[in-house]
Amino acid sequence: MDESSGVGVLDKAAMVLAALESGPMTLAGLVQSTGLARPTAHRLAVALEHHRLVGRDLQGRFILGPRLAELAAAAGEDRLLVTAGPILSRLRDITGESAQLFRRQGDARVCVAAAERPSGLRDSILVGSQLSMSAGSAAQVLLAWEEPERIQRGLAHANFSAVALTAVRRRGWAQSVAEREPGVASVSAPVRSPGGKVIAAVSVSGPIERLTRQPGRLHAAAVMAAAERLSEVLRRTGADE
């Protein structure tokens, strides 16, 4: 190792986390990237998974875990998460529906913050939940502004089309109706870094009975306003997430 701390197991665990920074990896990929023996790489990855520092994507590959985002927020280093709580709470109060913030992580999207509707029928998505990038309005938003090649790959197994993503880019928000889960509708809008890159999606979700089959008509304006407030915080602080 180039910079040994003198505590071998910690150095090796750090190698695993550093390798996963580039994206999802199979066990074989971890072995190749870190140079660790296969049993060692597996043991460390599983131990880190136990502590939520490592997770798994929908294909079972290792990815960075939600605990890292929580620690960053606690340290005050992740301005997006630090600010998201009150903005999502206000969005929930305005719309009467549960609000979430999603980030893309490999082939999945992860809920990194949420404000639940306090009572009644609701769409509950726990912080740390990994959802598919193939369905839902947040998935549409997180994919719509990607590079063309990545969009094409993402559309291969998606429940939405290239035409739908074109509409998302044109109007600045996405909606879905029973796309991710029967009976559930949602509306999402992009959060952008100071450089203009889409780094997250703000969403509201709930039963179709309340959101109707055109949920964007009800809540697109409020969701876009919340996403813009988060983007403005990043611009103001220069936090290029």
C-alpha cells in the first residue's frame, strides 16, 4: 500500500471503499481493483455492508452504502442533505404527500432524505432504500440529462421511453402513474450542482386516488420550486456535489 496507517485491516477496508467510488463492482471486480485476495475482499465487503458503509445494487454488486451519506451530513459537509430536511418538510406540507430526495448510485437510485405524510394512506420510502432506475418519475429525472450513451443503456429495460425523457427535459419535471408500483403516482424535478449537472431528484409520491392520473398538474410547480431551492443552496455555497 502506498500510504499505510499501520493498521492493516483499516487500510484494506479503505481500499475497498476507494474502489467502489468508481461505481458498482462484483466481487471479482473488487479483487482486481484492490489486489486483495478473494476471501479477504469478500470478508471486508460483507463486514462493511453490515455497518451500511457498503450496500448492494439490484444486480447484487457492491456499492457505497447509505451510512457514508449520513456521516457526511452529520459532519456538515454535504450541504444538499443538510438543507434537504426543512425543504422536503415544507414540500410535504404544501402538497399533503410524502416527499423524498433521490440520488443515483450505479444502476439504482437511493432515497437519501424523506419527509413522510404523518397519517392516512401514503407512499413510505425509507431513507437508504434502493429503488430501480427503470421506473418512477425520479428515475426519469436522474436519467434524462445523462450522456446519450448512458441514456440508451438505461432505456434498455425501462418502463418509460426516450420520448418520455425528451418531454422531461422540455418541461423540467417528470411524472409517473403506477410505473414503479401499482396504485402509486409521483412527480419529480432535478436538483443541479453549481455547474448545472443533475445530481439528485426531489419527489412527491402518493396514491393515485389523491394525485390523479395527471399528478404533474397538481404538484409539478411545488416540486420544481423545492428542487430550485436546493439547487440555489448549492450555488450559494459553491458545493459542487
